[in-house]
Amino acid sequence: MADTSSRTDASTDGDTDPRDLGSERGQMMLAAAAASDSSDRSKDKLDQKTVRRLAQNREAARKSRLRKKAYVQQLENSRLKLTQLEQELQRARQQGVFISSSGDQANSTGGNGALAFDAEHSRWLEEQNRQMNELRSALNAHAGDTELRIIVDGVMAHYEELFRIKSNAAKNDVFHLLSGMWKTPAERCFLWLGGFRSSELLKLLANQLEPMTERQVLGINSLQQTSQQAEDALSQGMESLQQSLAETLSSGTLGSSSSDNVASYMGQMAMAMGQLGTLEGFIRQADNLRLQTLQQMIRVLTTRQSARALLAIHDYSSRLRALSSLWLARPRE
């Protein structure tokens, strides 16, 4: 009886309750299921982020394509408008709307000197483009110095014609030349007294003309310094003129309309008109400086270097005009 009880106790201690075992397995299964669900949710979150990111990338790419398409279309429209304007100017000249007297003085039928000058300047640019294409072809074909000299002399004569046109235009509307409205926006950023700064142009050409002899380097440097000094003197003269104009217009009593002040006002206007008359002289001196700088540069350089220099000046101006076209046609968001 004692042995039986002992075996029963031993059996009871050594065996595990099946219900307890089932409970442990259930807990393990629940834990595994929970871990699987958590992993699935994490994957779902990652997949959703990826999908959103891909959708955003596709939308950004679509907008970029649309912007690019619109930009290209604007450029094409600008090109067509420019071509149309050139054709209209050409037809106007053929019909005699713009009349040139002995090739020196341009006047429109309506007496608009600014419009006449713009038309003459457009014609001048067309001829310059033709000359530059001829010069470029001659350089690429390794033409001789004699042939190049003929083309270079033609280009210089064409510059002289430009300064004659500007001199006549200054008599009609000096403010139009000073404002630079006949230039493109990018060109106006570098405008000085109705044109380019000779000293700055020589700096730009320095790297384009290599190799140069020591004598040529000294000559170009000296020419650059001389041009800079002349430009400074003209700029100081313009500042003095502006100051004199301000003092003339502000003298007396402002804001009063008595008879005495009216007489003083008329006297001030007459004096100011006389001072403005000197603007034409500033434009003429600045253009003379530009022409003389080009002529002296040609004397310092060889024929082939002169051809390259003139071509570089033209290409620089062309790039400024192209930059203006691109800027005006840029997408605006």
C-alpha cells in the first residue's frame, strides 16, 4: 500500500499537466502570430512609403517635362517673333519708310529720330553679321594676310559708319542713345555713355590673342591704361554735369507759383537746356575713344590677330544678345 502511494506520487511529480502544455503552446503560437503581424505591418508601411515616394518622383518628372516643353515653346515663339520683326524692318526699308540721306543721316517719315536710328542700327548689325561670317570663313580656310587685311579694313570702316550714325542720332535724341533702349537688356548692363568701355573690352581680349610678343603685351596694356584714364575723365565730366543740373533746377524757391518765381523758373529751364546741350559732346567723345582704341589695337596686332580680335568682339556681343533672348523667354512660375 505504501509502495503504491509512492509510485503514485512519483508519477504525479514527473508528469506535466497536458492543459499546462497546451497553454504554453498557445502562448507561443500567439506570440509568433503577433510578431508576424507586426512584421507585415512594418512591410506595409515601407511599401506605402515607397509607393508615395515613387508617385512623388513621377509627378516631379512630369512637371519638369512640362516646364521644359513650355520653355522650348517660348524660345521658338521668341525666335519667330524676332524673324517676323526683321522681315517687317526689311519690308519697311524696301518701301522707303526709312530714308537715308547720303548714307549719313537717317530720318523717318514721321520725324521720329529714335525709330530711324533703331532701323539704321538693325541694318548695321545685319551687315556686320555678313562681314563676320566672311572673316570667320577666311580664318578657318587659313587665308593669307592680304585677303584678311581687306576684310579687316572693311570691318573697321563699318565701325566708322556706326559712329557716324550715332553722331547724327545724338543730334536728334541724345537721351535715346544714353538710355540704351536700342540695345538688348544684357547689353545695357555693360553700357557706358551709349556704348562699350574700350578698357573692359581690351581686358576680355587679352586671353583671346595669345600668343603675343612682349612688345605687343606692353602695347595692349598701355592702350588699356590710356583708355581707362580717358573713360574716368569722361565719367567725372558726366558727374559734374549731373551735379550742375541738379543745382540749377533746385535753385530758388520750390513749390511756389508767384510771378517772380515763374520768371526764375523760365531762366532755370533755359540754363538747364544749355547744360543738356553738352550731352551730345560726351557721346561724341566716348565714340571717338572707342574708335581710336580699335584703330590703335589693330596697329599693335598682326593681321591675323586683328581678325581674331574683331571676331571675338563680335562673338561676345552676340552672346550678350542671345543671353537676353533666353532671359526674356525663361519660364516664369
